[in-house]
Amino acid sequence: MSLRVELDKELERRFRELAMRRYGYSKGSIKKATEMAIKKWSTEASAERPLKEIKDPLKLIEGGLSHLRGKFTSVELQHEATKIWAKKTMHYKKE
């Protein structure tokens, strides 16, 4: 799987330099360092604020679009629903 991110120029330079020092100046050093950084961050983030479980995911967005009825097309409503879903599920864990 691939993940594309945009970083501050100085942060990227420092990250690449440290990754290559630790894992060598060969192919895969950036990948190893990125995986390690993401694992560390996700472990720390989940320890800080445990995720709540979702029993019924539809209840999270139920009624969330009612104020938009008749104002948007179905495609625009799907985009709005996605935004609402992302916002509300930010602190939840799906079973």
C-alpha cells in the first residue's frame, strides 16, 4: 500500500537524513523509518485517547443531512455524508 504525504522541506530533509543514517543509504531505508514512525505515533495516540466502539455506524450520521434536504444533488449529499462520517468517527473504533 502506498501513502502520499506532503511535508515541510526542512522536516523532510531531516527525516531522510536520519532514516539513512539509521537504516543505511540503500533502497528501503525511508520506508522502514516511515513505518517505524507511524507505528510509534499510532501506539502513542491510541494510548492517549482510547477509541470508543461503534455498535451501529448508521446512528452516527442519522439525521445529519436533514438540514440539506432539497439543496444538493445526491452526489453532493454523498460528499457531505463522507465529511460528517469522517468527523464523527475520528474518535471511534469500528468492530
